[in-house]
Amino acid sequence: MGPPQPDAQSLALTVRALLLQAGGDVPYETLNVALGLSFMTSVRDPQRCLACWMTEGRDAFLAATAPRFGLRLRGLHPPQAAVGLSTAPGFDQHFQASYRPLILRALENDQPVIVHGVWTGDRTPSWGLLTAEADGGVGLLGMTPALAGSPLALSVPPVQAYIVEDVRPQLPSDREVLHLALRHARAVLGNQLDDQGNLTTGPDVYTAWSERLRDAQVCAACGSTGARCHSQAARTVSAARESGVNFLLAERGGMSETAAAVAERIIAECREVCATLSRSGDHNAVEGLLETDVGCAELRHDLDTVREHEIRIGLRVAELCTELAL
């Protein structure tokens, strides 16, 4: 899959790797915005590791968007059916008896499988590609952009999987990608993913995030310091907004003067988000700040500020959708 790109969205990188293998070179920013990832922030279970929040619900638009790029996918179950499976009693046995045989049959037919799971060598789940059977983990081997290099075994059964039935790369028109990007951005910023099972997206995520900073410094979910989780989450959000900025910078030239002005305001707000989160993205700085009540309050203030910027991004995205009659 090539060298990992720090803090990039692993789902977009996984889809891009599939297309590259089939001879199609689609820019990362194009896939990221089309999949709704450039403007997504999410939480399903506030008690989970903060870094995990930023990998959940990323497949909200995968099934509908993949065909636009020449991918035919078959999900093993709807996204909402995956909610709570990782901690459900007996899921390991159910996976081995039901899902694993389906995945192995797909691999025997040279059909890779996109999955969201925890891979050997990491504690934070990421999206990747299953390619073979294995002896370790849950008996499945694959690659993930987050840990590029040698093939890795899945450590625990994945709760979301998509069999790649066919890959015939194609690139939608710029207009189609722009419309996908804006419709999906409007949905995630407006917390409108009703079919994703208890997933919250948009500005309210920062309220939950701020509350998590009241917790102890060690993350009970992944065993790492709270500083690590907070910093990783902040860098993930910043990288996502930067990809959105890059996309809009490339697209604004083809817009009307009024639409381009709205796009400029979105770009400006995204840059403010990145600037405000820059301190949170510094692990060492966060570690020191979390040791004092004053420092923790400063980080929470940053998150409140980001929430206000994200509210304005949502309003401007809705305005741009109206301007373009979406």
C-alpha cells in the first residue's frame, strides 16, 4: 500500500490502494471528500479511546460512493448491525462460524475484503484490506495504510467488512465529485447519519471530547496516556480539514463568484480549526497541560473554539449547497 501518510484517513487510503492496484490513480483528496471524511468528526461510545472515535462511522457513504469510482462492494451486514458487536457475548464464535468462511471464500476467488479492525502491532483500529488466510490473530492476513509494510494479522474479529467483488477504476466528473463532497459534508456536519446506530457527528462531538478531558490521564480503553489519544484525535481532525481545504482550493476556480466566496469562507474556517488544534496535536505539550487544572481548561477552551468554527463550517456548507442547487 506504500508508505503511511501520517494522520490520513485509512479508509480513503485503502480504497485508493485498491484502485491503484487495478491501474486507476485517484487523488487522496478526491476520495476523502467524496466519502464524506474531510469534514467528519464522530463518536459512538464516549467511553472508548479518543483515537478510536476518529475511525468509526467512516464507511457511512462507502457503499453508495464506491460504484462512482468503479468498485463493486458487498457488505457482510449493514453498518448499523455492527454496533456493539465487538463487545457482544459470543461474537468471536459467531465470526468464526459465519463471517470468516464468507471472507475466505471471497479470498479464494481473488476478491479482497475491506475491513475495519485492530491489526497486529497497534491498539487503535483502522481500515485495511484482507488478502489471505493466516495462522495468527483471527486467521486473516492483510495490509493497512496505518501500518504499511509487511502483511499483518487481524488481532480481533472485524465488525465491519466489505467484499470487493469487482474493480474497474473510473473517475467521476469534477462536478459530480463536488456534489458528492458537499452533500456528504452537509450530512456529517449536521449530524444526519440516522442509519449508523448511535453515531454522533459534527460540532456536538467536541462537547463529548471536552468532557473526556476530565478523565484520568491513562486511557482505560487502549492503555496509553490520555495525551496520546487526545493528540492523535486532534491530528486526525486537522489532517481531514486540510484535505478539504486542498479540494476546495482546486475547485473554487470553476465556481460562480458567489459560490467561490462561500468556499473561501469554508476554507478560512477550516484553517482556523487547524490552527486552534495545533497545540492539541503536540503530544508533549498536551501531556504537560493535562497535569494541571489550568492546562486542562485551556485544552477544553480550544475544543469549544473548534466547535464554534465547525458550526460555521456547517452553515457555510449548507449555503454552498443552496447556491449550487444541491
